Amino acid sequence: MAALLARAMDRAMGAVATVREDLAAAHRRDPAATDDLAILLTSPGLHAIWTHRIAHRLWERGAKLPAMVLAQGARSITGVEIHPGAQIGRRFFIDHGMGVVVGETAEVGDDVMLYHGVTLGGRSMERVKRHPTVEDGVTIGAGARVLGPVLIGAYSQIGANAVVVKDVPSGATAVGIPATIRQGAAHPEEQTDPAIWI
């Protein structure tokens, strides 16, 4: 009995630590996020990821129907659709949230930020790895579509409304339809802040 209680306490403390970590990530990434209570109560992106964590745990334990029902409930409330099979890392942040779709075989690293309208989608009807792998520290701009089992390298940026169908190297900025890697200017004084594309 004591071991069961200790495990329950560990899980509860882990959940509280995760929520605090997510709130801190929201403060870092959203200049409008000024109050923990307001963020806790009003952030659809955080509500979606917290619900996803529960749904994903159910999915991994084989309770696939309850996981899907929970995910669809979160979608109807938050406007964010994350398949319970998707693997999402720590400090994941979705700004605004509406219209975000994350597919079943997507893998998302730590400290990733998505803006509204982002799709991490598939291009195949086969039951294989068909969604993107997004490594740590990536930022994906509003309306971007990242399609297929592509690799988005760590600390890269995907511009708003880009359509990515090929791998993006670490630290790169990909923009356009289809997305291409934005190269730096020949002269340092002409370089543009990569955030302008996001």
C-alpha cells in the first residue's frame, strides 16, 4: 500500500512539475503571457498538450478508443488536433493554437514552438512512419505545412505558410512553396533577422 501511495505521489509531483515547466515556456515565448493563472485558464495550446499527454499515455497502454475520444474532445474545445499516437517532447508550446494538426506518427522534440494553423501531416496512406520528425528548438510559423516523414533539424525555423516536403538541416530557415533554404546575405550588414519569415 505504501509503495502504491508513493508511486501516486511521484506521478502527481511529476505532473505539477510539467505544468510549471509548460507555464514557464509560455512566459518565454509569448509576450502577452504575463500571469500564470490567466495562462493556466485561457491557453488553448497548453490545454491541448496537457490533454494530449493523458491521451498518449492511454494510447501507449492500448486503450486506443478512449485515447481517440479524449483527443477529439480536446480538438472540439481547443481547435488543436493532436493524434494520441504522436510523440511530443517537453516545453512544447502552441501560440494561439487554432487549426494546428499533428499526425499520428509525428515526433516532436523539446522546446518546439508552433504558431496557429500549422500542420505536421502525412503524404502516405500506408501504415508506416508518415509524419514529420521535428527536433529540439524548432519554430514553425503560422500556416506552415510540414508533410511526410521529413526531418526538421534542431533549432531550424520554418517560415509562415511554407510547405515543407524535404528535410531541413539544423539551424536553417526554410521558406516558400515548396520550401527552400533561405541563405544568408553576402554581406553581414544585409542579413535579415530570420524571425521576419516566421
